[in-house]
Amino acid sequence: MSVWGRPLFTLLYSLPAQLGYQIARLSTLIICLLTGWQTYKLSDRLGAPKSARAIPFLFLQPAFFLISGTVLTEPLFALIMAIVIRIQLSGRLLLASFIASSLIMVRPEGFFVGIIYGFFILLDRKSQAGLASRLVKTLVLGIGMLVWWSAAMIITRDPLWIAHNWPPDWQALGKANGTGPIWWYLAMLPLIVGPLLLLPFLIGFKHLLAERKFLAGLSIFIILLCLHSLMFWQGWFGSAGYPRYFVCVSPITAIISMTGWNVVEDKLTRHWQTLVPFFSGTLFSLSLVFCIFYIDGWRSTRDAFAVDEMTAWLKNHDIRFKRLITSQAYMRIALDRDPLENADFSSHFDKNIELIAGAAPGTLIFWDSDTGVKWYRLKADDIDGAGYTELRSESYSIKGYLPWPDWKLFGGPRYQTLHVFIKPEIRPEIRPEIRPEIRPELEPNK
């Protein structure tokens, strides 16, 4: 029922999660494949030529490609979004709105999509119903929220549990994850759409708008682009400026880009018909290469290698603990611990110090010098001063598979420091001579 975890996402992943993290990741890949299939069917419904191309235009979006093997909420949202638009285009707007009501149980963007579909119902030219009847029909968009609220009340016996469980950093003026310029997401379009697919995307957007086609998809994309731009600009509700937020509308992006490339291809056919397959193959091949480079160059994804090394050290030294508090979710996954035992951190330093200081003896804290500091404002010295004993601290320089230059935000080695603390009852005996073999690419800085 968590506001952060979202109930529909948690429910669907609860079974594969019992089988391990890799199975949960495989579930995301399956969802992405289903999203590809639904995007193809959506393209076919629109009558687009070569509609199967929608699938590569979906997977070659860098942000989509990046998270297709992770456990995040955006791919599930994208799958439902594609289904909703398909049903709407078939003329069943009320059914589409009913399914769209479930999106709020997957991601916060579902609230705004619900509002958009409310306007679709009110402005539906095909409907013979009067305004009063249309207003009543908009109530279907609240079914998902009603189900969520009812389930939360039945389980917790608290009718305001959703409000009481609201993430502390999701405040209107919180600026928990910083801010950026109003044009931030316009600058991020190459990572959302793909740098080589950006021109086809712009051409496709202009073409569809001029032809007054796929207006539902265009309006959803534009409204979410404006909303996310405003939220990151003002720092509302913890908006962090991530390109991956637009994976939610990746089927729409794929349709627009494919439309633009079809327009370009038609013009190329008039002069270089025999070279058109070469141009298409080159576009897809270079886009795939960029996606691979994008994944390898994204430094923060390499933290998992350092976490695995530190986890092996903990297991080899048989460190016993009663509770685990971590700065990253993967740390809990690696140690196979219940995520609910983690502290309810926010961006407020004083509150976070109180949480760790009040933890019972035997609590282990697994912390990093990046996320732990940026998100929760806690450094290693703060944890040490809260009554914890440091068991190990290790700095890593983690390289990608490709020889990247060391740019400010991308490429180069990932420099990370991990710390392990315990709140002692009796300090455990550590035998430094028993150390796991460290992988060459994880060789710690000395």
C-alpha cells in the first residue's frame, strides 16, 4: 500500500521477487517485451506503414534501454499506457478511462493522466450524452484511487493512511533533489528519444500535429513534459530531473519517432530508393551502439560491483546483526533483507540522525558516500558519532568496460566509498587476514 512503492507495481512484482532479484529483473524485461508488442499494435491501429518498426523505436530510446533490466515502475506504467491509448482509439473511451485509473497505483504521473482523460471524456465529440452524463462518467477515473484507499484502510484500519504514509520529501516546495533550468528536459531529449532519433521525432511530432492524428498521445507527452519541467525547475515533490521519467510515455515517443522516420524515408525513396534499407539499418545500428555506450558510461550503475564485494566481505567474516539500515536499495537485495526494516529516511539531517541513534544495538548500517550524503545528508562521521563502530571502509575506482574519458557527469571511473557500521552490544571480532578475493576492476584505492 506504500505511496513510494505503489500497490499495483508491488503486487505484480511480489511473486517474482520471492524467487530472487534476477527473476524480478527478468519480469521487467518481459514487461518491456509486452510493451513493445502493445506499441506495435498501437502503431497498427493508427494505420502506420511498417508498424512493426515501432518496436525498435521503443527499445532504442536510451532511457528505456537503460532500465529494461532493472526493477523500476516506469516500464509497467508504459505498458498500461499503451493499452489505454489502443483501447481509446478503438472507440471505447470509458473502458480506456477505467484502465487509466489504475495508473495512479503504479506511478504519480497516473494522477495527471487521469485528469487528461477526464477532459477527453468531457470533450468527446462522438458521445451523444449531455454534459451532466459526461461528468458522471469521469468518476470512473477515480476507481483506482478508491481501490487503493479502501485496501489501505482495510489493512491498516487508518482511513488517512495514504496521507500519513506520504514520503517526507514529496513536499510542494521541498526541493529535496535540487532544481534545474526550465529547459532541462528539452536538453535531455537526446537521452529520452535518442540522439539519432531526435530529428525523426521532431519531424514526426510536426507531421502528426499538422495531420491532427494521434492527438491523445501528443497531448499526454506535451502535458507531462511541461509538468516535469515545472516540477524540476521549482523542486516540487522531490522531482530529480531523471530522463527515465519519460519511459512512462515511451510508446508514445516510439510512435512519434517512427512516424517521422517514415516521412524521411518517403522523401529518400524519391532519390535514393536502393539506399533506403542502408539508411534505416545504419540508423538502428548506431542507435543501438549509443544505447550500449550509454549504459556502460552511466557511472552510478557500477555501484553494484562494489556492493557485491563488500557483501562478500561481510559474509566471509560472518558478521551477525539484527537489523540492516542502508543508503541504497541494492545493499538490502544483496544481503537478502526485508526492505521494510530500513529506516524511514528523508532529506532532513536531524530526523535521520535521530532514526539511526534510536536504533537498537546490533543494527548494521551499510552506507555509501554518494547517495547517503546527497539524499539523506549523512556522512560516515555522522554515523560514527551516533554511537556506531565502523567495521570497514573501502574506496573503489570502478571502470566501465569501455575506455571512457572522465567527463563531469558521464564516463570515466566511478569513485565510490562504502562503509559498514554496527551499533555494538559487544564488538565482534574481526579477522583482517580473512579477506575475499577482490575483482581486478574493483581494486580499491590505496
